Amino acid sequence: MHRLRQGKLYPSKSLSWICSFSTLLWFCLPKGQYNSNSLSSVRYMSTSTSAVAIEKQMVPENEVQQVELHTGAEELHGGIILDMSTSTSAVAIEKQMVAENEVQQVELLTGVEDLHGGIILDMNKAMDSEAFASSLRASMSPWKQQGKRAVWIKVPTELVNLVEPAVKEGFRYHHAEPDYLMLVNWISNSTNTLPQNASHRVGIGAFVVNDKREVLVVQEKNGRFKGTGVWKFPTGVVNEGEDIYMAAIREVKEETGIDTEFVEILAFRQSHKSFFTKSDLFFVCMLRPHSFDIQKQDIEIDAAQWMSLEDYAAQPFIQKHSVFSSVAQVCITKLEKDYAGFSPVPTITSSGKTSYLYFNSGDLNQL
């Protein structure tokens, strides 16, 4: 038997008994389960303390908080008896009071309040995964008490070790960019009103027509049109932070080397589940060429040329698919009749940013 008297252990043959003489807590360890690391310390509690906390100090704080609490039987002298005969590992015991005190000692995370009652955490410093989990768990309670609705965590790629503990605490992926992942957790009891990730991709098709009623067309090396022999308008995707009219000018220059001036948007089309299940907005843009010598891009473009608008519209593929034939008809109508599209007009937003409003500026000026 091992006995604890005035801080010392005394060995016995069969069982290990440990007690603290202010308020008593007894351990019954069958022979063979005791080792030097089983209990590295026993803390004495004052007589005014209603319970005794004994912890395994060899385990990091955040792991101690997660160990299973053991239950025991009260003995006649105000103590607790724990029978550890079924244990197969070192003893790990923790009183709830200690867990609460340890939570209070964990460093709380600081974030920025957003405009919708949420908290945004920008994790820009390296942090141990377990320490982060403890801090996040401890921070959630006051945020809920303050009535916060959601918590956002921006995790840069170099701190990817923080993703797993955040997910285990109830966070989910919201969106990802090349340099970070955004996680979110709705913590309010009210209806979840979190916005979904960006739902649309924005693309352009460039209707570049010269004074001879010739349009600039290309054949692509990749994608659905590869090897089909179909001549199509230069197309592309609008980059983040890029205006539609600038994207049209850029794509034409990149694919054909032609310098252009943006005229107006003639039409736009919306489709769904087109790119990684996202919806798609495609704007047909009319541009006026300022140069005519084609210098095609070798990586994406197999061929480029000027073609009469009528020959373009007469292609079997264009005639077969209504979305293409409709666009071709809009382009022909623009050249032959009084068809007005939307021109970009610069405006200033309430936050002071420059933004472009597209509308029929010609007819508006006549009012």
C-alpha cells in the first residue's frame, strides 16, 4: 500500500492509497497499474473548499480539460472513494471547478465586429492547434452572451493546422481563395441568415466589328470547341476587381492582339451549374477596333481572323443552338436598326468608391 502522509508516499504490496487530510479523496489503484507518472502531484485543498481537485500535471492543460471525469462513492468522513480497478491507463481526474478555472486562464481570441452582428477573426500569427482550440472554445461563450450572431475565421494557407480544430468546434467552410480559407459558425439561436458563397461567375463575349461588317473570330485549342472548326467571338472571365468593359478590352487584346474601344453591352445571359456548380452571367459586349493586324495568342488560340457577320451567323453550330443564333441576331440588328444597348457610366457609391452603372445612356440623354 502507498500512503500519503505529510506529502510523502509509503509503499505497500497490493494496493496504492492516496489521501489528502483536509478534505479527503481516496484512490484505489490495483497493483500493476501504478507508475511514476500516474499521479505526479496531489494538491491540498483548504477546509473551506467544498471539493478536491486532483489533476495529472503531465498532460497539457487543454488535454486535461478533455479527459473523462471519474465518479466515486462518498465515505462516512466526508471523502470520496474512487475504485480504479477497471482502469487500464494512468489516472486522469479533474474536478469541474478546475476546468472552469483553467478556461478563465486561457487567452481569449480577439476579433473585429462586422456590420451584421458577427465577429471576424483574422488569424495572422502562428498558433499551436491545441492552444487555438482551447482559446476558441473559451471565446465562444462570451460571444454568445454578447448576442453575437456568427463568427468568421480567416485562416491563411500557412496556418492550415487551425482548420481541423475549428471544424471540430462546429465551424464550416464558407469560401476559399488562393491565400486563405474562410470558416464560419452561426452561434445565434435565431434563424441562420448567413450569405452563401459567391454564386455566380461572370464572363464576357466580345463582338468586335469593323467598318466592313467583319467580326473578329477565333478557334480555340482547348475546351468544348477544340477541334470542332467553329469560329466564335473572343470570350473570357472577368477577374476579381475588374469592370466588365475592361475585361472585354483585355480579353480581345490577349487572344488576338487587337486594340479596341468599348461601346456597350448588347445582351446578357444567365445559366446555372456551369462551373463547379456555380451559376454564370455572360455579357455580350460590342467593341470598336483601333487596330486590325491580328497577333493570336499561341497558348489558347488555334486560329483568328476577320469574318463577315453573315458568314459567322450562317455556321451550322450557330444556327443549331438558339443562344448563339439569338446573339448573332442581336448583333445584326445592332448594325442594321436602331438597337440600343447599355453603356458604362461612372458613378460614386455611398462608401466613396467608383462604380459603373450600365444603361441606355443615349435615350436617357434625350429625355
